[in-house]
Amino acid sequence: MSYSLDEALVPPGAASAIIDVMIRFGWPDEPVDGDCLIYAPRVTEELVQRGVVAAHSVWVTGYARGAIVFMHKATRVACLILDGTAQQFSPKLPRRWLAEEANYKEAMVRETGVDFVEIEYVQAAEVPDTDKP
């Protein structure tokens, strides 16, 4: 698995940290409901510790007919979304996903069948202490 990243999309010096986390982070082999609550904050914290201060966790919310269908957590850096647990929604989604926000939202709509997806900032919180890597 390889990633390339346009340096213009992220803060200076962030590209190598983002790519390293996408490749080396201990993502779940088969993500299930709730894994995003564990992994997204940990990814965000890992990036912040590596100096990517623009990294923060976000809520990815899918809506259909005016109702919330799902709420999911991921990590945002500038206009990029990092997500290692979205495959729980569809096997067609990447296992380790790094995408521009607009492309991410389009794919989530397509693969989950919702009408639209919104991405909102998550207030900082401590990383959950669990037995998962």
C-alpha cells in the first residue's frame, strides 16, 4: 500500500506524518460499529504528537429524509480526511482511507445510501483507554 500526498493540501511538514500514520498505525483488520470512537481520537492524538497541530477529530454524520442515519468519527487535517474504520459501512470503501473532504463525502453518500453527509468538528477529549491497539 502506498500513498502520495500533494504538499499543498496540508500544513508544512505534515505530509510525511500523515502518510506514516496511514501505513503504520494499528488499524482494525475488520472494523465494526464503535471502532471509530477508539481509533479516530488516537489517530488525531498521534498526529498532534508528531507536530501536525492542525489535526482534529470530526463527526461524519449521514442524513436521509431529514433524519440521522449514522454518526461516525474520523480525523481531519486541512481538507483531508483520514479514516481507518469506514469500511464497516461498505467493503467498497478503503480499509485505510486518505481522501480530500469532498471526495470522502461523495463516497460515503454513494456507499451508505444516505442523502448527504456533514462533517463537523469534535471538541477535544481524552483518548479512550481500551485494550484495542
